[in-house]
Amino acid sequence: MNQQIKDLYTIAGKVDRRIIGLMSGTSLDGLDVALCRITGSGLATQIKLEQFQTVPYADRFKTAVRTIFAKKEIDFEQLCLLNPYIGRLHGQMILDCLRQWQIEPADIDIIASHGQTVYHAPKSQHQRDKFPNATLQIGDGDHVAVTTGIITLSDFRQKHVALGGEGAPLAVYGDYFVFSKAGENRLLLNIGGIGNFTYLPADQDASAVFTTDTGPGNTLLDAFAQRLLGTAYDKDGQLASQGTVNETVLDALKLNYFFGAPFPKTTGPEVFNVAYVETVLEKTGVTLTDADLMRTLVQFSAETITEAIQRVIHPNETYHVYLSGGGAHNPVLVAAIQQLLPDCHFGRTNDIGVSGDAKEAVLFAVLANETLAGSTTSFGERQGVPTAFMGKISFPR
């Protein structure tokens, strides 16, 4: 037997595994690196987050990725070059973190690498009969593995697509294994570039677990903060807090086909971007101050998030909403969501064991753990939550 396969077999059989989960979102803030010690699998999964760090990206890196990100027409050579480059960069970032944490690479069992999403194209979006759902993440796992010397699982979304899903949201699996709690209906709301939530029923019935994207989270807020303020985001919603919602523009923003599509569904900056907002402003003929525009975009995210949630909750039951992602740090956005869901109890995923900033990276570590050591958990025969073990395996030699 190949020695590396023997090593993988040994890791799968260990009582616990040290897995580094990586997440790089559409905001391009940086690489989230979460070192997790994971025991068990499925509903018996236990996680200890030993270390976490977000390694910021240099401006030149962001610029390079944005030349191909969410664009139909790109420089194909740039895409080809960035694929190994990002893998090596992420590998080096991991090694830098390990040095800071005074941990040897040999002490890490597995890396779980999400990669960098550059295009997301569910069939509902591309509308091309001969083609299935599609999504593309770059930052090749072989380059991560060779750079670090650590076995790497990557490209998790492709199995989801191959089984009929849209490649997102994948958080549902880790959410169910790590965060479901008997006797409490939970909604795990992640507000990244795109908003998504996972519904975890109080009876822990896997076939009733539900997940979907809701539409824009921070993607429009960040894009206009860069344009209007010259900053990566509107810190603490300061500009938005000075503005007033324009209902005419808000109503026009909400006319997109996505919001009327059935659940589950996914979307991305390919649809909701600066051009989308500019088209709405042109059609309505409304001129907004910078503050009013930001406040209206906050309300757009808040209302589309809460309207999606309201479609799946029942009026006579109690729900606890746990927030994560960058949007959880925007007090204007959070207050708007709470106002629209007055009967829900709100908290952060920090309150139930995992930092909201680390959550997505942790959940990819959980996906890798399931692929190595899990047994089949049936989520029912439903579109969007196929039962699957995900991730391609890359050996370092």
C-alpha cells in the first residue's frame, strides 16, 4: 500500500484529529485559518478551536483576483496562473501561522481548503438547458499540500454539484453536526458577502434541516463603501447610520427574480453588484445621498434576509437566531434584522461554542473530518442537501 494512503488511513482511525480549516470569502478580506481538534463525527462531533487567525490579503492580491472574479469575460491566462499561485500562497500563510503558534507542520493531520470562489453559476442563474449547476473555486489543493507537507482536502463544492446541489450553502452539514440542539429550534444566520441561513429543528431530524442563500449580505455594502469611502467596508455602519431608507429604490432592488425563486437557492456577486444597483437607480430616476444609499442597501439586505426566514418559521414556535460573518459586526444591519424579527431570540455563534468570525473555516474542517471518519447521515432526498462525503484528497509527495 502507498505510504501516504497508509498515513491517511491512520489519521482516519485516530481518536481525534487536528485539522486546519481554511476559508476565503468573496469579500477578499483575507484567509481565515482555524486550527481545530475534532473528536468523533456526525452528531457526536466535538470541536476545540485551538487557534484562529485571519491573514489579510495584500492590495495587489485583491486586485489580481478581482480581474477575474464574477466576470463572464476574463483573461484566461490570469485564471490559469492564479489557480496554483493561490494554492501556494495559502500554503505559505498556513506555515506562517504555525510558526507564530509554535506548532510543527508534522503535528497537523489534515488541511481542509475551501479555495477562492471566482464564479458561481447555478442553473437558475445561467438558464442554459444543456448545462448543470456550476461553481468554481481556485487555489489548487495539490499546491497547498506540497507547500505545507500536509495532506489536504479541497474543492468541496464539486461533489455537492455532482449530486444535484448548487454547490452552496455547504454550512448546513457542519451546522447540523456541531450546532443542533435537542429542544431548541435554531437558525444559524451567516452574513458574509451573500446571506445564508441553516434551520436546525428542535427534534434534530436531519431530513428537516433546511438551508438557503437569502441574497446580498455585505457584498453591496462593501462595494459601495470602497467606492464612496475608499475603505473596505463601512465600519460599524457609520455612514449608513446617518441616512434614511428610500422606499422607492428599496422596492425596485427587491424586484429581482431571485427573491421569488423557490428554496433552496444560491446566488452571488455575479447578480448582485454595483451595476445592479446603478441600473435600479437609473430606472427609478432617484438621486440619493451617499448616506441614504448605504442605509437603503442595509435595509435591502435586512429585508431579504428576514423575508426568507419568515417563509420557513412557524408562528407558534420559538426560534433562536445565531449570527456569524462580517455582517454580524454591523450594528445598523443587525438592528434592522432584529426589528423585523421581533419574536426571535438573537445571539452569536460565539454563544454556542464557535467564534462567528471562525465559523466558516471551522465548518470546512468538519466537512473534512466527515469525509475521513464519518458515517452516512441521511438528509433526505431533497434538492440542495444531498447526502455526501466531500473534498478531493491531495498528498504532499
